[in-house]
Amino acid sequence: MISREQALQFADEWVAAWNAHDLDAVLTHYTENFEMSSPFILQMGMSPDGRLKGKVNVRNYWEKALAKYHDLHFDLHEVLSCINTVIIYYTSVNGKKAAEFFVFNEDGKVVQAIGHYN
């Protein structure tokens, strides 16, 4: 179960790590075999179905994304939480609005993440 305080702390740490371009800090929040889905994965040709599994594969994708968007900066707007899920609403690259949906395991690590963009 993810408390409201844990959800807010996760969101703050997640955004700060991205804004610092610190992938090691970002990845500390995820399990080794987590799954990531995003239209950006598809657009960048990383996977034909827009999904990647595992820290190694997602790290490779995120490294390419940071190289492409070297001025990447996220602005946090809202954090929504439930029993074992969190949604972070933020401004992403190129001013796109984004909502990232995270599913947590019993150890408080992300097992699935799904990015949504306008």
C-alpha cells in the first residue's frame, strides 16, 4: 500500500531525478523487470508495440531520449494516488502535458509505468 506521503515523496524524487538527468536516481524507484509503455518508445523506434521490459532496455531508451532532449525539464502539477498506484501529472518535453501511471509492488517499487501525453 502506498500512502499519500509516499506518493508525494516519490513524485518529488522522480521529477528531481529527471530534471538532474540522473538516470541512476530515476531507476532506483523501479524493479529490475518493470514494464514501461509510452508512445515515445514507439516514435523512437525502440519497440513495435511501444513497450519495453527491464531496467537495461528502459535505461537504453531513456539515454537516447535524454540525448535527443538535452534540455529536458519536467514541471510537476499534480500527484494522484490510490492503494498501489500513483499518477503524476506534469509538463514534459516540448510543453506537452503528461500523466504517468505507476503500479507499485509490496516493496514500494514500480513494476509498471504507462506514459500518457496530449
